[in-house]
Amino acid sequence: MKVSFNWLREYVDIDLAPDELGEDLTMAGFEVESISKVDTNLNNVVVGKIVSLKPHPNADKLSLCQVSTGGHLYSVVCGAANMISGDYVALALEGALLPNGVKIKNTKIRGELSQGMMCSEEELKIGRDSQGILILQDGLELGKDIASALNLEDYIFEINITPNRPDCLSIIGIAREIASITGKILKIPKIEFREGNEKIDKLTSVEIHDPELCPRYSASLITDVTIGLSPFWMRRRLESAGIRPISNVVDVTNYVLMEFGQPLHAFDFDLLSERRIVVQRADDGDIFTSLDGMERPLFSDTLMICDGEKPVAIGGIMGGLNSEVSEDTSNVLIESAYFNPTNIRKTSKKLGLQTEASYRFERGVDYGGVIRTLNRATQLVLDFCGGKAAKGVVDQYPSPIFPKEISLSINKTNKILGTSLKKGKVKRHLKGIELDVKDLDRDKVIVKIPSFRMDLHREIDLIEEVARLDGYNNIPTTTPVVRVNTAGKNPAQVLQDSAKDILASMGYLSVALLNLNVEHPYKRFVSIKNPLREDQSIMRTTLIPGLLNTMKTNVYNKNLNLKLFELGTVFYSVEHEKLPKEKKMLSALATGLRYGESWSFPGEGIDFYDIKGSLENLFEGLNIMNFSFLPTPDIPYLHPGKSSIIMVDNTEIGTVGEVRSAVLEGYELSNNIYIFELDFDLMVKHTFSDKKIKPLSKYPPIYRDIALIVDESVQFKDIYNAINKLSNKLVDNIQVFDVYRGISVAHGKKSLAYRIKYQSYERTLTDKEVNNIHEKLVSNLVEKVGARIRE
Amino acid sequence: MKEELERLFAEALAKLKSAVEERQVAEIKTEFLGKKGKITALLRGLVNISQEQRPVMGRLTNEVKVSLEEKIKESLAGIRERKRKEDLLHESLDITLPGRRVPIGRKHPITEVCNEIIGIFLGLGFQISEGPEVELDYYNFEALNIPKDHPARDMHDTFYISDEVLLRTHTSPVQIRVMEKQSPPIQIIAPGKAFRCDSDVSHTPMFHQVEGLMVGNNITFGDLKGILTIFVHQMFGDKTRLRFRPSFFPFTEPSAEVDMQCVICRGKGCRVCSFSGWLEILGSGMVDPEVFKIVGYNPNEITGFAFGLGIERVAMLKYGINDIRMFFENDMRFLGQF
Ligand SMILES: [Zn+2]
């Protein structure tokens, strides 16, 4: 909320500088987000008084004025017509530079000397009115700088009012807090005016058909008002609060709204059929045109203010076009009411219409202040719009709200806060915010809650007030007794950390992707009713599109060598379940040069075996032992010849492969990209926790190599398995060390070279013994897989 | 003969002195000490001298031989040392060329900061809890004392899946889920993702929070201040000043916003802290009795505090990042810096 420093000072004396006040308010729970200085930059513009006025001898539309600044008389030629002799005006003298760029000089206009200019609000940029010159209130000190005479210099506080404090959505509410902080007295304006003789009950009536939605409705009536501009200071204050001035009557209702926090509404009394008010619910499907000209569909729980035959306002939210105060209005009915907060909020949401009024009603206004604010409005209308007030007010209050009484235990207060506050101090704090406090027993007090503090309804609410008023920073800082816990992280959390560490050590950068997505390769996706953007309208079912998008961003920025991963959640809807299933997935992408651009590494591109190697390292690092890769042509987004299903202990836990170019086109990518995606929850289940080491042999191993030429269709694993099957227990390890195609190998064939490690754990092997075993193995192998030995 | 011996010794030393290569030293060795060497010859000639002179001359000749061998060794060592130095000189590399780096990966700054935060609270005896990201309205709002049609819902721009299901707007629902399952004392943190439909320089539709909850028999507001002070001191240095100021959250009362002294300007005032010298870092408060009632605890016996902090916010302050969206753009040039 925007709060003017000058306006505040009308209700409480403030000795503090604006920034000190801001600090104090923040520490009292009213966070001041900014303080901006209002600077007019007006020099040589002073208060003047027109002492004589006559027509310009040589021009019909101009007049010749003598303007006094106390010590001096100036001759001023003026083109406006709204002033008379005796008016106080803003006089710009020679040397003044107006905000619109006009420089004031002594000059002759049509032969007459003009020593300055009488300005309009608009010319001084202190208001919007440009119809005539600005007429000031009488009695200002002549010759005084206009900025200080009109209190134009101000500070606007932008204060964040939390939803529990609707009482502070008003200048007086904030002033009350300042009074409590600084120990000053709150000065509420005196409300006095002359009532007419005619009783209001004779002129109008109010009926409430729904006391639940409208517990209280009051009205006053002022006849014969003159609609026009409200006084300069009032318009200026409204503008400082961010409210656009409209006309004097409407401005008064808004002024009181800002002053006391009570929304009011003014009706053109003559436009109310049967000159009465009926408060009742609308019918479903009714249409109503609100003040802003919008046609609004109504519901059976929309509370409407009606006249004798039709709705004239949406209760607590916005008035109607059909009863609006206009230039022709001469009789006005002013409404001051208390509406059911929850229903106002529901209606406001349904209509998609939030106003200054609905914002306050839905948080709860001061039900006890309804009449006071009504009278304040009547007073100001009489002051600034003329007219005559009917005698008394209408006050329908079918379901009265009574002030609450809450007991507060000082012991409990201290127990929750960790303080040792004395009862006397607690009482002083509560009395400082106008609460009525009486002793109940040695420990307890009984607190009567004023009507403007609806947020206080439990003991804990009072404890918070005590803490707030004593100052949070005065509460001693202590350390609780801490429990010794067995384990901070569960095994899955530990495994996540390890997986991230291992991938990072292999060059993968971890990324953070939005869980929101557009692709939905799976049918059971969860969609968002109110997405911010079309491409963030479902909860992701896979991390791959996010990785590809990340790659796209990076390729755009010329980052071409990428290894990325994310460990994150995916979502599937589950039949008959309210909440979707959430699953952790681990996905990675690799593309570009294996070692990046470097003067010393060969510029080789990443291929399938790089990402497969990453997976092998990952599994071993996470103690996932029994894994294997099965070729598959069936994954729609992966190259059929370069993709694989990943199995662990006969369970499928993921896929790996090269992304199909057709998929990449959608991302405007053309690079070779390799990805894997793993079901991390399954990985957690298959990690092997009680790992035991294999003993080391004390005896030297013997290595023998074997190179086989085989058909392209024969796979490494076929031969590996064959060797494994044929070998005796002395074969300790089989490793492939060369895969060769080209010269000396026929087309359609390849050479696979294996190195076999012979190892005993009991004795030293001899060459002869190993040669025998190896030769037997080779000949068996040749026979079994139809291979030829490469010489 | 003695003179002859001394002359030969002197001659050998002179030659050694001018020798610059190992080969020359070897030649000198052969010339004087080899099988046919000059000194070897003298030794052999000892048979020709008188019986009583022989031991004296023998010892003398031997001494010269030993001493020459010593000198030859020294000379060789000297030459080798010179040679090694020369070789090293020729072998020198351009050590200013960049090293051969196998690219290593990095963890995302959010992960790093989150781990740091978790580490601090694990050290204080907290356990880690988790909850779903797609959550029931009940856990996200109602059980946290935010009924439907409460104005506090305005503080949360919520993504809805259905009337009852939404993307959690904070990590606070984990509080309820934990308290429903466990009885006090409870001491947990719950790191995780949260969602709000909001997107600008300081908001992303998804962000990360760490929730904390400590509940027991005698937990006070002073304890809340104590734990959070320890946290901020460990995270940002123990000279960092803190202040607690009143605020409003429907599920805590009293509620407190925690500000810490601006880490950029050290409290003097700068753009980051809007010239206030303070930065908002945490929301916190004593668990509202309403919440205890909802989970079936007796609010007359049990007290506790809860807090929540934004991980992005902490990471932004720690690394001087001014646009929250950078975390989710995943530009390698950004990620590679952590
Ligand atoms: Zn700063």
C-alpha cells in the first residue's frame, strides 16, 4: 500500500526522519519496501493573491491582474477565466522553469507588461486539471514558496501489509501503529456537521434479506449537492495513494476509504427506483453492468445491492453504471456496510474482479466503525460539495458482532517465546495498541478486542502481539537440546549423491530442468489446468526433451561439446488415485568432441561407446553389478541399430542410444547425440550393499592374445561368451583389445582381437601348460563360431 | 722414482682438468692406470728396487693410484653433472602451454548450495524428509491453516491439476505429512522443488526450497532464533548480523521474516539490498496451534518452529547471480563455473 508521509502526520506527530520511520515500521511487521521522495522542483513559484482584475485593453480573451506576494505587486496578463479578484493563486515569477519546459520572463503581451504567469495544476505538474488556473485555499502565506505552502514535498512509503492486518490498509491504521511505536497520541479527525431537519427514515429505507452475507448496512443521504472538482489537497492525497480523482462526491468516498479503510459507495439517489435499498442475492445467470462498463454474469451467491426493482451494485465489490454519480447528480445516498469476508472473496474470484473495496472487505473491515466513517463522508461531502444532510442515518444491523474477550496467560507467553516478561510489561504493550486489558488472576489477563482488530481471536494471536511489540530482537537467542539422530540421509538419498558425483567425475554437467513440459510420449501424463505457457502445460514423463532443449540453447550459444545430466522426477497419472506416481529418473546426454577442443587431444567425436562406458562406470561405481545391454530396434526416438535396453538382474531399468535424426529435427539439431535414461528408483533396488573383495593372486599371470576374423554379424559378446564357455578355471579375464576392418580383412568381415589372462590362485603357471590350454581353446573356438585365425 | 711418481700424478691431474668428456677421462684412466698405464708400469717396476725401499715406494705408489682414481671419479662426476645440466637445458618444455585436461563435470549450483544447507542441518541433528511435488490441496493449504477462500491464498500463484490436486507451492506440506506419521519430537528438513505460476527476473515457475521443522515439548521462539542464527553463521560467516521481524504466515504464529546483513555491501547499502543493508533470507515462525490440532497433536503440550528458505536466493547471494532464470537456462558457460 502507498502511504503519504504528510498524510500520516495529520493523525500522529512524527519526530522521526522518513527512513527512520520506515525502519521502525519494518521492525514492527509492516515491511516498508521502498520510500520515494516526491520532489516538485518548482523554483520561483510562489503564493500570490489577485488584488485587482480587469479586462485587457487590446484583447478580448485576456485579463490584466495585479497580483500581490505580500511585499510586491506584479502585473500579470492571464488567459484563464476561472479566477476572481481575491483568489489565491500560484504565481510563477521571472526565472521560473516550469516542468513543461516553459521559462518565465518579464514580457509584453499585446502592449501590456506581464511580470509572471498564474499557473494551472497541469502546468506545475502537480495535478491533472488544466481547465483553468489553480485556485488555492484562502489564507496561505503570501510570497511563500508554493512547494512548502501546499506541502508538496512528500515521501511515499510502499508498505507490504500482510493479509492478517486489514486494519492497516488505511492511513489511520498505520498512524495507530506509529503512535504505539513512538508513544505518541493518535489524533482521529473530529466529525461534526449540521444535519437537516428531515429525518432520513422518511426519505429512504434499507432492507437486508441476507444477514449472513451482509451483517450490517448503513446509509446517509445528502441532497442538493454540486458535483465538481474536489479540492486540490484532496486530489493530491488520492493520487499519492494511487487513486485517480474523479469528482468531489466520489473522491470523498475514496478519501474516507484510504483514511479509515472502510469502503464506501455513493449512489445517485434519484436513479434508485422507489428510493430505497434492498440487499439480496442475485439469481444465477443474471447479467449486471458494473461501473467499468463490463457486463458481469451473476451467481446465486453474488450479493447484490438493489433498489426497489433492480440491482444497482455488486455488494462490496463495485457499483453499477445505472446508479453512478454523474455531473447531473444532485442527491446522493452513501453506503457504509460490513460484508461477509469469505463471500466477498468468492465473488471477487468468480467475477475476476478485485477492487480496493473487495480487497478490504475480504480481509475484514472494522464492523464497529461503519457509522463513524459514514458520518465522516457526510461531513466531507457537505464541506466540499455543498448540499444538505438528512437527519440521522439508516443503520440495519440484523446480526450484530460483539467484541471478543480472550484470556492470556503470561506463563504460556513466556513458555512459547522463551522470555521472562512480567505481567505489567505485557499489559503495557497490549494497551499501547488500544486493547482493553484487565487482570483475571495472578497469571492471566483478560483482553477485550476492539472491532478493528478482527485478526485477534485466540490466545496465540495475543502472544504474537506481545512478541511483536516487545521486539523480536529482544527475545533471547537460545539453542534447543538436539536429538542425536541415527541417519540423516536414507540409502536412496545417498545413492543420488554418489550418482551425481560419478557423472560429474566423468565430465557430465548437472543441469536443472523444469518439471513442466509439452511432449507427452506416454499417455498417462498429468496436465496443468492453468499453465503459464503452452509448452509448460504438462508434468514431464521423461527428462529427454528437457535435455534436448538444453542442448538447443547451448548449440545456439556455440557450446557444441556437451555432456549433461539430470536426476529428477517424472509423473504418471494412476487410475483411481488422486495423486500421480512420482518416479526419479536419471538421464544424460553426450555430444561433440570427446575431450573438447584441445591442442593435445585428437579431435574425435563422441560415439555410442562413450556413453556406454559412462554407464558401465556409473553402475560399477554404484555397486550395481549384474547389468547387461540388449540390442533393440524398437525405441521410437533412438536409432534402431545404435540403441540398447539396459537390464539389471533381468529387470529392464533403462535405455541408451543415438537419438534419431527425425527427433532432432524438431529441436533444429543435427549433431550426433547420445542419451541414456534410467529408472533411478529401480537402480536403488538393485544396488548391492554388502560388497566383498575378491582375493589377489600371489602368482604372476600369463597373457595370450587371439585375433579372429568373423562375419560382421558376429558380435563381440558371442565370442566372449563362447570363450567363457570353453575356458577352464584358469581363464581369469577376457578383454577385447582391437576391432579392425580394412586391408587384409575381407569386405563384410571384421577382426576381433582378445587378450586372455591365465591366472592361478594356487601356484605359478608354466608357459608350456598355458600354451596347451590356449591352443585347445583356439581350435575349439574356430570350430564353434566359424572364425578364422588372423595371422 | 718418487719424483717420477709426483710428475706423473701432476701430469694426470692437469690432463683431467682439461678433460670435458667422459671419453677423455677414460683415456686418461687408461693412460695412467690401465694395464699398460704409466703408473701401473711404475708399480710393476717396484720389483726392481731395493728390498728396504720397496714397501715405502709401494705404499707411496698405491697412495698416488688411489688418489688418482678418486680424482678420476670426481672428474667423471663433474662431467656427468655438467652434461645432465646441458641436457636438461635442451629438454625444457613450454610449460605455459595449457595442461592436458580431460573435461570434468560439475554439479549444478542449486545442488551444491542445497548440499551445503543439508550438511549444516545434518550436523545439527536434523533428518531429511521428502514429499510429492504434485500435492493435494489439503496438504498444501488446508492442513496448513489456509482454507479455501482465505486471502492468504493470494500469496501463492498456484498451478492446478484439478480442484483438489496442485503443484505444491512450497515445501511446507512435508511438515504435515511428517507430523501425521510421527509423534514428537521431530527434527527434519525437507529440500525440494516448488511451483508458482510466475515468471520474471526474480521468479521462475519452478524453484527450490528447504523446509525445516523442529517440534517437541519445550521448543521456544528463542530456540528458533538460535538454530537459524547458527545456520546463517555457518552458511555466510559468523560475523553476519541477523534480524528477526514480524511477518505473517497462516501456519506459524508468531511468524518471523529473517533478514541478514547484506553480503554484498556488508550492511552499508547497495542495489542488491535496495540500500537497506539487509537481505530477506528466511521465513519462519512457531507452528500455529491450529496446525497441531489438524495433525492430532495437543497444542497445550507441544510447541515447535518451522522455517523455509529459497535455495536459489541463497545461491544468488553466494555467487552474485542477478537473474534467477540463469539457473534453468543451463548454459554451459554458466554451469562450468561451479
Ligand atoms: Zn547491500
